Amino acid sequence: MQKLTLTGHCVTAPAPRNRIYCPALDGLTPRQADMSFVMPRMDHNRALRETANQGDWASILASDPFGSTSAFFARLKELGYKGVANWPSSILLEGILKETMATIPATPEFEYDVLASAQRAGLDAIAFFLSLQQARAAMQAGLKRLVLHPGLLVSEGGIAPDMVLGSLQRLINALKSEAETVEVLVYTSAWHERSLPLSTLTADGVIWFGDAP
């Protein structure tokens, strides 16, 4: 089973290979990390370009309207990154905010197209998704390594873990039945695990926010 770590912390070289480096997450809690897409803390992609390699994976802001993606991907390869992921992501946006951000454009489908461009540039890609519709859009774009996000949890407790886990497992199973070659990983954190042990789902791997236990 694959185990990757999503983090905003910098380390000295050589960085562990199983890290997904996401500078905008530095200092955030798991709940804050879920909303990092709408938290203008820094020029995220510029921070990636100007930081020494932090592992095999760079987590990009795919909807950044500035700069050339081809030059950006070339720089990430120059730094030694193997692949990219779409985080911070628009997958969690809802309602009026979702409609407003779509004009940028900032949508899951746009992110998946950017990841597909990264693949054509010689990088691997990891696509975060929330729903079956989003997963299908990612697969249609040619992406085969997907990460299931459980959605926003307001607080610890107050949920029926068996019901939620059952629903998520059915989603994973549906994707695996539709495309045998797709890899599905699960996003979690120590905070998530206390109420919803997502790491117990039957999947191809786990992505931990922060340090994995």
C-alpha cells in the first residue's frame, strides 16, 4: 500500500521521496487545510518554484491564472520533482462561491486538464476528488491516480462513522469496477482518524496530512 505525506513544512535535502510538498499548508490545521484554496496566504506556485526539492511530488495551485504552465512544469522537473497534485483544490467549493470561482476558471475539471498537461510534459499526476462525478472527470482527462477526500468535517464526533465509511468504500469500489487500472488513495490526518478512521478503507494507498503515524 502506498503511503504519502502532504505537508507544507520544508526539510533539508535530501527530502524524503514520499512527500507531497504544498507550501500554502504550512502552519495550518487539517480543517484549515481543507479551506486553503480560498485563503490567500502566499503566491503558492511561486513558492514552489523558489524552494529546493521537497520530495517526489509538488502540490500545485492549478487554477493560478498567472505564468506559463509549460515553464512551471519545466522548473518543477529541474528541481527534481517526479509529479504534481491538485492541492489547494476547488473540489470542496459549494453554492455561490463555487459559481463565482468557476469564472476564473477554478473548477475540478480545469484542474484535471492542468494535471493532464503536466503528464504530457513528463510529470506524473495525482488528482484529488470528492465525488463520483469528479472522479469520472479526472479519468476522462486521462488521470489514473486519484485521491478520495472525505469532505468537510465540522468537528470531531457527531457523525456515524460506519455509515460514512460504507459510503466512501462503495464509491471506491464503483471506481475500481469502472476502470481496473485506476489507483484510488484516501486522504486523511490524525485529526480525521479520531472520528473517521479513513485509513481502514480498502484502497491502494493513503495520503496523510502532516506526519503519518
